[in-house]
Amino acid sequence: MAWNRKKKLLAVALCALIAFALSACGGGGGGEGESSGEAGEPPAASSDKDEILIGFAAPMTGPLSIFMGPTPWVEELCLDAINNVNGGIYIDEAGGKLPIRVVYADTESDSNKAMEVATKLVTENKVDILVGAWTPVGTNPISAVGERYEVPVFTFGAPEESWLEGGPYNWATGMQFNYDMLCTDVINMWDKLDTNKKVGFVLDTDVDGTTGREVYTRLLAGTDYEIFDPGAYTIGTTDFTGLISKLKDADCDIITADMITPDFTVFWKQCHQYGYVPKVCTINKGMHYEADVENLDSDGGNGITFSSLWDKNFPFSSPLLGLSCNEIADKWESENEGFYPYSIGYDVAMYDILYDALSRAQTLDKAAVRQAILDTDIDTVFGNLTFNDNQCARVPAIGTQWLPGEKFAFEKKVVASETFPAIPANDPIIIPATTQK
Amino acid sequence: MDGALMTVEGLSVSYGDFRALHDISMRFDRGSIVSIIGSNGAGKSTLLNAVMGINRKLSGRVVFDGADITSMRTSAIVAKGVTMSPEGSSVFEDMSVHENLLMGAYLTNSRDKRARMTERAYGLFPALREKSGQLATFLSGGQRQMLAIARALMSDPKLLICDELSLGLAPVVVNDIYDRILDVNEEGVTIVLVEQEVKRSLEFSDYSYVLVKGRVVIEGRSDELSEDEVKDAYFGINKYA
Amino acid sequence: MELFVQTVVSGMLVGGLYAAIGVGLSLVFGIMGLTNIAHGSLMILASFFVMFFSRQVTGGVVTALLLTLAIMALIGALTQGLLINRVLDKGPESALLVTFGLAIIAQNVLQLVFGADYKSISSPFASVNVIDTRWVIVSGEYMVNFLVSVAMLLALHLMIRKTRLGRSIRAAASNVVAAELMGVDTKRAYIYAMCLAMLTGSMGGLLVGQTFGFYSYSGMSYLIIAFGVVVIGGMGSILGTLIGGFILGLAQLLGAYFFGPGVQVLVGYLALLVILALRPRGLLSNMTRK
Amino acid sequence: MGARTSGIRQIGGAPGPRGGWAARKPLVLAAAVVVLALLPLYASDYGISVGILIFLYMSLGQMWNLLAGYSGLVSLGQQAFVGIGGYTLAMVTQAYHMSIALSFFIAAGVSLAFALVISFPIFKMSGVYFTVGTWIVSEALLVFFRNWAFVKYDAGYNITVAYRISMPALYLGALAVGLGATALVYFILRSRMGLALMAIRDDESAAEARGVRLYRTKLACFLISSVYTGITGVVLYLNITYVKPGAAFGIDWTVCMVFIVVIGGLGTIEGPVIGAVIYVILRQYTYNFPGISMIMLGVAAVAIIMLAPEGIMGAVHGRFGFRLFSTERRPPPGTGPRQYPEDAADV
């Protein structure tokens, strides 16, 4: 019967479609696949390679894409230095120098998608090194993909503590900041100011908020600072009446917040409207970018303090580019619009480290590359970096303040660097005149 | 009666492989009352939807007042002077009686004419005037039917199609409503009654069509058709199918 | 006690803004039964337009708003006429997917064009407090939001209740066939309704842009507020939307007042659910599709 | 009544004589399952990883279809159960260091309990109120998890035990879940409950008048769908390995379910299968265009629905007039405009 034949055809076609789709998806790579990463495998498998492939699973869209602003600019700069100036990196099995190519995949600022695209980079693009960045959403799932497929992973831009939650790692490495250090910077800044030493927490329940709450409480215990914690707020709150009233009633001279930009912008505006403007406002997440500070209503950005993760005043330079931090920042500002973003430092350091490691490894053998990254001991835009037993390289952070500037509406001044004395704290911290209570 | 106001010529409607209406031809004379009788599923709704331009996938022709209205938009057909009073349940429940009437005159731009038509509607159905401010949802079944007719008359139609006037109503109420229809007809409005009920349809109309399974099986002057003959056609489907 | 008064006042005021965000959604749902997932993203699109025009083209917020209203009405008409009208007959799920698609497209195109950073529209009222007493402080911004929202909702209510256009929209909402038989072109009525929704959405976009700021992808977070407000008010009821806005605003702020800022948003949702459990069709639902 | 009764014809039953398709169907299906199960032997790592996604999304799609396509419950909140599954896995394996297998049972139990509890308020709502109500429930759950100390607030968990699961094993798990979901829906539709669902789908009030217990039937579907979605969530997060409230309870899951079901064909058993294949392949393809991949997805969704408003299966059925498993939800396309059901009744 025609009808039956059609049904059968459809059933078979359905299964064939799935099977075909799956094998077609895998067809693009040269068909080794199943032997991913046995160390003893002869390197001949990659002898036909004509480039070194770095897969960057990055938040190119969505909330985290703000970090990606300088990435293309840094990529151009660094790849020019590696591929054109140095002629690539010598790889034994290729018998000569190979250029580096970066292939991007968009995590959409979502940890589920991050895993999907990182898997695609590893299994289909067959990248030699997988890179993931910015907040645990960017680093943790990508580290996991590296562990699963036994591919070297380099991640950066997350708190060390939360990145390590996904460990102990074997294949994943991280260039991360440390929350203790961040909070210490902040307290160092407070120490320099004349306040009533009452600290109000404006922390959410995100990793930064919960870690911050724990770390501040620990560090401030036994000091003459007094903590007032009105309870965690929820991301996406639109009206902060209750929170502000509590802080106002508690007479906090200092508030420390970990808010994302929109939440802080609304919160800070409402603080001004309710006539509560504390002497010191530390905001460790949402105010890293000059444009955001400028965006605050009625000069509200003046005097905001935060611990910065990279600054042009770092007295270091990039061995790959041969430029000091100051020169890199100036170059950015002359070639782009606006104040230099701190994420430049991370992007440059990534190329510094990977170039150095691959140059030492002289092979694309996965285990060897992994070991070379872990053996890193070089001076970068963050100063000297080495990886500890947790496979983490810790980068410095310093206390900074936004103050009215000459070239831009606001400029970032280094005001406290006790945690990294090598970095000069050139500017005095101030309590802005706009403060009222 | 001076000639046809509307004619349906060779109308067929198909849904996929299924032919719901087979080559229907009908003639509606000016000032007359014509009934279309058919059971549930005979194709009455399909016919009405095709005539009123709600379903515009059809073959054949519908001519009204000398103009071809086949496949026109419903609003254009209404503007020409054909209107339909759907089943009583279709009043706008969240509108007042008065607003319902205003909706009937939706295409009438003249304020004077709207006022005149409203007066006529209330004149025909005094019960509605008392309820004019109330939401239609609070009306009784009979009142809803009256409102549906009154609303249809608001566009000052030349031809009024009444779909299932008697559906779900007590006989007393139905008689009352039919009397009103006669009044409307007196004013010169051509009436099409679409009904399941054979006896009353024959009694009140000048000419009748009996629809079975999408075909006209009997037609003729209502006073010349016997109730039994129509009922045979109506129920004795095997004879015609 | 001062704080309680302040909390209630702030809750009402922010609730007014919530109603402005939601009312377009309510209209579109009540009239054509469309769950418009793109509402929030299109609202943010309007925020971007106002921001862009006021900075780049006109220099003033008022002219930028007028320009935006015109463009958004056009966008509304086009999406309704070319896309949604064509799938509405096929059941709510197809239309749902279309609006999902539109939301995704809108927010990602915005990101592509305007970048990922946080934007806001400057408000002349942000730094002025219209009421400033020991008991209660009200910023000019909140007051303007509230007044504009309430005025807009009342105007919309009167338009829907009293005008011919409004009646035709209600007729199409109540009974499609009967409305067609009255000569109403229901598909066109849907287009008008979507234009109205876009106009009110643009106003919401302006107010939100001034008060809270926005990202290209903020649409979804405002969408859930809009949906919440609309369902407790009753889909299609404009006054219900206003009441819904007050309830959500009050519930959130009182939640924070009694249980701490961490549960502010949660209490808002729970209040919505409790009300929906008690009144499953919303508080005032008088224009509901059958 | 013709069109209405046709909906309740024998599901999957072949009208042909024995020895035709009916007899050979189990064989063909078994062969297909074997071909799919042996895929790790001939596909690459990438093929396997895509296969995992297809079968897991297929399961999500089948379960959403069971609600929207067969019970008329259009939910925007099924991501709540994905999140419950993911977090159960995280808590069981990371916080309490117990076995992965246990998390399936706990996820099923928690999903069932949660679905039961929320069914009281949300089953009072109907239509769009249900739709929005389910979304609010799941948003509330998201906010709750962000504020819940037990799950470390918003910090999220790496599911480290999943790093060492071999991908072929995970593929077989996903295959079992995906085909299991399809089979589950198939058998539900063949059961008495299936008949009730058909009746509800064709005419809710008429079904009730004929003694179909609406509430119980719909509730049963909701519970089954929720529990199975929870179980799918466990496997999903064995694959993803990192669970965080914002992603686990994100509306994105529902966007993908709606896409899969509507594109594939609502109310058809093949729909979610086709939809999942299209969705996953499309996504994998758009990943090659970072930055505009989401725009491509949105445009694809709108474009496909404009070309095939009733989904791929709807279009296939409209053109060829047949279905593999006949379980259609609506009168076949082309029987006239949908808003005038009396037409269908009239013929």
C-alpha cells in the first residue's frame, strides 16, 4: 500500500537524517576524533598543520560582552607581533614556524552556551589551546570542557576562589584575581580617609557578593570598622528605597557594593534623591569603565572608589609587544575612542603567556603545551606571573578612584597599592565635595 | 416584487478534497422573504460565510443589486447593503446594548443617520430601549436575538440575512421575533431566513430552498411546498444523496 | 513609621511606571489573544531610538520622542500586518514563536548597532525632589513617571471605551465574526491595536530609559514585570493594568520592608501568584477573548 | 462531526493487512535504534557531542509538546524543571558526594513534588494566564535559588564528576532519554489517557460533557512532563557540567522548546524529533558566525514559521497527506479558516 510505504520511508528518512547529520557534523575534521589526547600518540597526526589554532570562547554578545571591547584591537596588535614581526612560533613537528590564528565562538554570556561552543571549538575546529574568559560563567564551563576532552585551557578574568570551585584542574589553567586582595585594597583605601568607620554592605547573592561578604567580614574582624549588613539584594531590583533607608539610618559613612552597572546606576541615583550620599562609595563590579561613570546622573561618579584589576600605572611591560603599560594605554586611546578599558591588560597578558609557552614547548602536543603553560615564569603587563599548584596565576589588584580628569570626564587614579608596593600610588584619595548626608 | 436583489450563481466551496457546497444557485427577489432550510451540517454556515465574504475561497458568482460582490471584503459587502444577523450568542457581551447598536452602524459616518437608525431599532424592539445602558452579557436569550437583529439593521441594509433565529429560544419568544421580522420586511428590507425548523420557515417565507449535504434538493414557492415533502428531503437523505 | 510611609509612596509611584510598561501588552493580548514576547525588547528599541535621536538628531527629548513614536507605530504596523496577522489563525504557539524570534532579533541587532554597554536617557527631573519632607521624599523623576503613566492609561482607557476606533477594537476582541459582519476589518483593527501598544510601549521605553537605564537585552527583564502586571490586572483591562502595577510595586517594596531587600523581587512574584490563584482571570477582566 | 471524530482514530495503527508496515515496523524501528546506538563507533567526537544535544533537546521538545500540543497547556515555565534537575545533580554529587544515579531519583521526586505543589495555583488559571503563571513560577524559583544558602546562592556548581564520564556513555544516556521521551509520548497517546487527550484537544467542553476528567488528565500530563523534564535536566547538566541559577532556570530553555516543537510541528510526535535536529544543527551552524548567531536564529525562526505556519510536519502532512504516527491536533490544514470551527462541523 502506498500509504504504508510512505510511512516506512518517513521513518527511515527520519533516522537517516539524524545519523547523517551526526556523522556529517564530525566529518569536517579528518576523522581521528576518538583518540583525543593519548600522550604517547605520535605527533605525526598534526604534521599537516599550517597554523596554531587558539579557540577563544568569549562572551561576544550579552551582558558580559562589555569586557570584549578591546579584544579585536589587542588581537591585531599581538598577532602582528607574533606572526609578522617574529614570523610565527617554531613547532617541531611542522619543521618550521607556524602562525597563530584565533577562532572565536560566542558564549552569549550564558554558561550553557559556553559549554556548547567550547565543545565545538575542541571537537570540530580542533583547536590547540582553548581560551575562556570573564567571570565564572566564562571560565568554569570552558575549563570543564578542557578537562573532559583533555585539551589545554587558558582562562582569565574571574575570582580565583570561584574558578577553583571547578577544580582540581589538570588541563585548565587560570590567570585570575583574588578576592582577598581586592578587599584588602579597598580597606587600605578606607584607612586613608577620615570616616566614622561604619561600613554598609550593598552586596547581592552572586559569587562576588557572597565571597565579598565572607572576605570583608573576615578581614574587618578585630579592626575598629563596624559592619552594617542590611541583607543581600537581588539583581534586577528597580527601587532601592528600603535598602537606602536602612543604610541612612545606620549612618554608614562607607558603603561597599558589588553591583552590576544598571543596578548601581539606579541605586546611586536614588541615594542622591533620598539625600544619602556617603563619604566613601566603593563599587567593585559595575564601575570599571569610564563611560559608565560618566553616565551616572549629576556628577555622581566623582570620587567612586574600586579596586582596579589593571591600570596603565603598572610599572610593567609586555615582552611580546615591547610596550609598557602606559604606552599600551596611550596607544589604545590614540587609536580608539574613550578611556582605556582595563581588560586590555588581561588580553595582552594572555598573548604574552601563550606566546611564551608555545615558544618553549615547540610542539602542539597537548600535554606538552599544558606543561609549558604551567612552567610559565615571565614578566608581563601584570609583572612576573607563575602558576601555583592549583594551576592559577594570580594577578595584582590595586585601589583606585575615579576623579575628574583633563582628557576625559573622569580618569582613574591609583590611590592605594599596599598589596603590590611595586606599583606606585601616585595620587591622594579624597572625599568628594558632593558628599552630603 | 420587481426582480432579483441578489443572486447566487453556481457557487461551490471546497475544503481540501472535500466539497462542502455543490454548484448552488439561488435568487432573492426584492422585498421578499426567502428561507434556506437545512439541518446541522447541510452547508448553511459555509454558504453564509461565502456570501458574506468571510470565506473568500470559492468558485461561482454572487451578484447584489447589479454588482458582482463575489470575494469582496466583508466590510465592502456590508457597505453595499447586505448584512447578516449571526446567532444570538454573538452580541458583543462587554458592550452596552447601545454600544452594540453603534457597532451595527460602524460604517455609517452620518451622525443623523445613526440617530435615525437607533430610533428605528428601539422602535422595533422597545425592550432594548429599556436596557440600552446595560451590558449585553446580562440580556436574556430572546433579548440577545433581538439585539443581534437590531444591530444588523443599524447599517440600513437592503438585504438582511438572519441565521438561526429560533435557536435555543422558547416558541413564544420566537413568534415575537418573527413578527418583528415581518415588520422589518414591511419597511422594504429583503429577508433571508436560515433555519433548521421546517414548519415556521415555510409559513413565514415567500420562497424556500432546502439544502442537503451541500446541494439544493428542493426549491419553490413556500405556499406550494408541503411540509411533509420538505421533511422527507430533510430526513430521507438516501433519496437524494 | 517614616520608612513605612516612604515605602508605600515609592511602591505606588514605581507601580505606576510598571503599569505603563505593561499596558501595551494587555491591549494586544485582550484584543487578539497574542502573548507578545517581543513587547519588552521592542520597548527597549524605543528607548534606544529616543536616546539616539536626542543625542544625534534633534537634541531634545520631546522631538526625539515624537520621532520615536512615529517609527515605533510604523514598526508595530509592519510586524502585525506582515508577520503576526499571517500566523494568528494557526494557533497561539506559532505567534508565540514569531514574537520570540522578534525579541531575539531586536535585542541582538540593538547590541550589534549600539554595543553592549549600559545606556540611559538623561532626565531633567532626576536631581529635583518635588516632595522633600521628613515623612516622605519624592523625586521629580518618579512623580513625572507616575503622572505620565496614569495620564496615558486614562487616555487609552477613554479611547478604547468612548471612540469608534476603540469600539471596533473591542468588537474584534469580543467576537471576530460578528465584528467582521459589522464591517470591521478585524485584521486592520489588530494593526491599530499593535500600533497603540507600540506607542504606549515607547512611552514606557522613555520612562524606563530615564529611570532605570537599559541594555540592548534589558527587554526580557521588563517583559516579566509587564506580564505580571497585566495578568493580575486582567488581560485587556486597562484600569486593571494600573491596579496591577500598584500591586506589584507595593508588594516588592513592602516585601523588602518586612523581609529584607533580598526577597524584594521574590515577594513581588509570590504576590502575583497568590492573586492569580485567588482570581485566576485577574482582578478586572472585562475585555477578554472568548 | 466528521473532522472531529477523525482525531480519535487508531493511533499509529496501520490500516493495512498484517505483514505490511504494521508487522515490520518494530523491526525497522529496532534497526534504527541500533544504528543510532552504535553511532559512537563511526562518528567523530563532534558528531557524538551534537548527538547528545539532539537527543536531549528532543526530550525537552517532546515534553513541551505533551503539554502544549496535546493538553493545550502552553507553559513558559518548564525551565524550572531543567533547573531542578541540574541543581539536584549538583547537590547530590558535589555537595553530598553521592552517586549520579541517585540524582535521577531525587530529581524525579523533587520535580514531582514541585509540580504537584504549583499545580494548585496554576491549574486554576487557563489560557494565557497559565502561560504567564508558569513563567512567573519559574522566575520566582530562579530568584529563590539565588537567595538560597543551601545551594550557595548564585555561585553555581561545577559538576566535576561529569568531567570523567566518557562521551559515548553520555551519548547513550542522551539517546535513552530522547528516545524514551518519544516512546513515552507515543504510549501515552495510545493509552486511555491518549483518547481523553484527543477529545480534550478537539473540543474541551464537549469532552468534559462526555465524562473526560479534564483536570485529572491535564494534571497527569503536567506531572509526567515535569518529572521527565527534570530527569532530562540531570543529563543535560551531566553534559554542561556547570550549573548556575541564571542559566539553569533561564527562559532560553523554553525558547528552545517552543522553537523545536512549533518548527517541527505542534501536536505531532515526529515534530519534536525533526525540530530538535533542525534546532541543534542550525545552532551549530550559526556558532560559526559569532556575534550574529542569535540574529540568525531569530530570523530563521520567523522565516520558517512564515513558510510553514504549522511546522514542518504540518507542511508535510498538508502536501502528502500522511503521518508516521497519526496524532494530529487540529483538523488537517486546508480545511478552512480556523476561527470558524462551525465550518468543520458543517461538513
